[in-house]
Amino acid sequence: MPKDRAFDHPVSSEITPRQVVLDRRQLMQGAAALAAMTALPGRSQPARPGKLAPLPAVKTTLAGAQTMDKPTPYAEATSYNNFYEFGTDKADPARHAGTLKTQPWTVVVEGEVSKPGRWDIESLLKLSAMEDRIYRLRCVEGWSMVIPWVGYSLAELVKRVEPTGKAKFVQFVTLADRAQMPGLRSAVLDWPYVEGLRLDEALHPLTMLAFGMYGEVLPNQNGAPLRLVVPWKYGFKSGKSIVRIRFLERQPQTSWEAAAPSEYGFYSNVNPQVDHPRWSQATERRIGEDGLLARKRPTLMFNGYEAQVGQLYAGMDLKRLF
Amino acid sequence: MSDGSMTALGRGTLPPDRRPPRIAAGNRWLMHRAAKPLLFVAALGPLAGLVYGIFADTLGANPAETLIRSTGDWTLRFLCLTLAVTPLRQWTSWQALARLRRLLGLFTFFYGVLHFLCFAWLDMGLDLQAIVRDIAKRPFILIGTAALLLMLPLAATSFNAAIRWLGAKRWQTLHRAVYATALLAILHFFWMRAGKNDFAEVAAYAVVLAVLLGWRLWRRFARPANA
């Protein structure tokens, strides 16, 4: 058997002529420059609320990371959210998260990595340049916000711990300490709360490790001292107050999959065409912006990040892998 | 039964078989002319609170959700109060509670209608097609709608003339539909919370309703002599 039979060689007529390739490159460079020009003006960062320690950052240059949507008022973004460790009511986190102790804080990185280890919060804060990014956030319950986060791409950390060839998934384990979190007394979910991403999703530059919002460190109720932000997935995928990051060969089960497998899938990408079994996902209410009698606004595919992340799911049946 | 209040009411001198029905202090309050108007005003309290909240912007970050949920909560609370009238009457000597039952029942229906309107308007934008689709899509919405529709004939026959037209027996049979409403209402609430696996509040209402309905069953079947 000839040595090169293992490879499929294209017939010469199918090879793209050199000039076409060059033209194409030029076109793409032009498009990128245009995108950069339109992306850079962006929306200016909202004024600092002056509640917590400032977390200085530079404006991101990442495409899609600076939405033009109007940021949600700080008061609403910090008083209406789900963080079941502090209670299931959306006002509970703001009410009860005062007991969360965020110093000292350590994140254990383990599993299929060449450099497992423990990272204290100080070293994570210094690991890469902090960026201001403004993301849409869509909750699976049908409401949405626009949050100016401070942090950097999770990929920065992933690169440093060097996943092995076996690593295909990343699991995020969040804090579960009864002494600090009154909600753990309830059996609503199996604690600790765990979430997961495919490695390529974790490496996508939009996937963010956030340490702050609105130019200041994260309030406890929003997942201090560090949390995940995956803007094209329903909010519950973005674990708060992370203590452990595990690199795995097999797809891990997430807390919501375990609690209601028919309602919450591993991917949980924002998708107006795939309804939650119990309600439509076609529209959403923008908190703090849409009036009481305003029509709900249409939900966008991948929460409006299709151009950036659509290729991650090419060829996948998103109805089945919801 | 205690008869401690007898002498206080000045009826202690009559022989036991000649005594008029005992009137407990609670009954005197309930028989007062102002009792019904007071209850009426109090029952409008939750609505007043919500309307105030809309204008004072105190309904939280998602006022629509607060309105939908609060009106639902109040429907369930008034349903419990309505169903508590008869058992309370039997447990205590406050016979006059019966006077307030209709008012409480009608307020249950009133808050149920508000609950539906909030859903239809604030959640569905009064889009009739969307409402119908949603009722078909979400079993818990279907159950809630059924619970409300089941209250409609009860509300429509709540006045005295309707009792005469129907005859007391048929009227009473019809109004037993409230038990089905109670079961549907708690199922609606359970199903709504099932997705979040959060049943603490559902359980509280379920226990109250189970006691109120269970008491009736017990009287009917376990103690036939006293029924």
C-alpha cells in the first residue's frame, strides 16, 4: 500500500488559485479593520457606582465584547438575580450574601492539566490584564440584563495550566459552605453547584473570568470574588464564587441537568427557537429598561453572539443538544 | 362547650332548654354592621399595595413578575380563607363567620381574575394567539386557567336570588366545585415551582388546604353521625 494512502489529496482542479486566496485575505483584512473601527467607539463605560473597591481595567478590543445595548442600572443588577446558595428568591442573594467571606480565596485547578495547582485570588487578579467588557445576559427564566464586567478571557488561565491531550471538558465547582451560605440548608439542588463547558467553549475569548462589574470588584451576591461569564448561554451556566476548575476527559453532569434533565441540557445556549419545555424562549424582558406594559423584546440566537460563537456548534442538532 | 360567656350576656337565668343560641364575643364582632365593610376594605389592601408599588416603583427589578406572582399568591390566600370559614365555624362557636364567606369567595375570584389579567397583559402583551399558545404549551398555565374558569359559575351564582332559583341543594352541589378549584390551584402552584425544585411555599399552602379539605372529608366519612 502506498505510504500516502492515509491522506485525501485534492485533485489539482480543486485547489484554490493563489490570486483568489490573496483576494480573499485582503477582503477579510478589510472586514476585520471595519469591524475594529465600528467596535472601538463602543459604548462608554457607565459611571462607577462608588459602592465597592474600584477594579481598574482597559477597554477590551475583542470583537463582540462591547455591546451597544444600554447597561442595566447597578441597583437592579445587584438586587435581582439567582444565587441559590443564598436563597431561591431573586432578592435573596442581595439580602443574605453579606456572610460570604471572599478573603482569603483559593481556586484549585486539577484534572487533565500539566500544571495543576492552587491559585490564590491575588495571583489570579494579576494573571492577565483586566478588561472592561459589556455583555448581554439572558436568564433562562426569560429576563435579561446588560452588564459591564471586569475580567479577562478564561483562556488566559487555561493556557497557563496546560490542558493535556485528554482534556475535553472543563468543570466549574462553586463554593458550598453552610456557615456562609444559608441557602444550602435547602435541598433545591445537590450542592456544590457545578457547571461545565466543552474545552473549545472554555477557550473561546468571549468566555470570561470576571472579578468585577461596573468598574468595581464583584458584590458578593453577584459571585465574588470571581465567577464565570459565558454571554451566549443562559445565565445559570456562569457559575459564581468558583473554588475549583477541573479539566476532564468526559462531559460532566451539571447541577441543573441532575435536577431536571428534561429541562436543562449541558449546552444551554440561548436559542429563541428551542423552547424550555415549560415556556417559550422567543422573547425576553430587559430588566430596568422595558416599561411595565412594554412588549417583550425578541431573544437573539446565541444571545446575539452568533457571529462570534456560531461555528462552535456547526452541524450540531441544537434541538437535541439543548 | 364552655358556657363562660353566658352570664356575661345576662342569659344565665333562663333554664337551659329556653336559652337562645349562645352568642360568643367573636360572634358579636362578626355580626357588627361594620364587619363586612371592614373586611371589604381590608381585602382591597393587597391590591392597593400593588398599585402603590407600581407608582412608587417599589415592586423590585421586575415589577411585571412581582404583579403576576403577588396576585397569584393573594388568590391562593383568599381561597384558603374562604375554605377556612366552615371548619372555623365548626371548631369555634363563631357561627357568624358564615356571613363573610361569600365576600371572601368573591375576592378569591377577583384576585384570580387580576392574576390572569396580569399574565395576559404583562407577560403576553394581550396577544390572544400568544395566550392560547401559552395555555396549550404550559400545563401549569392550563391548570391555572381551568381553576379560574371553574370559579366563574360560582361567582355568577353568588347572590341570594341565584340560591332561590337553583334551590339550596343544587346550589350547594354546584358550589362544591370550589374543592376542585383548590386542588387545581395548588397543582398550578406546584407545577410552576417544580422546575426550580422549590416546594417550601407550595408545601405550606398544601398543608393548609389539606387540613381544610381533609376536615370536611373526615366529618363526612369518619364521623357520619355528626355530618
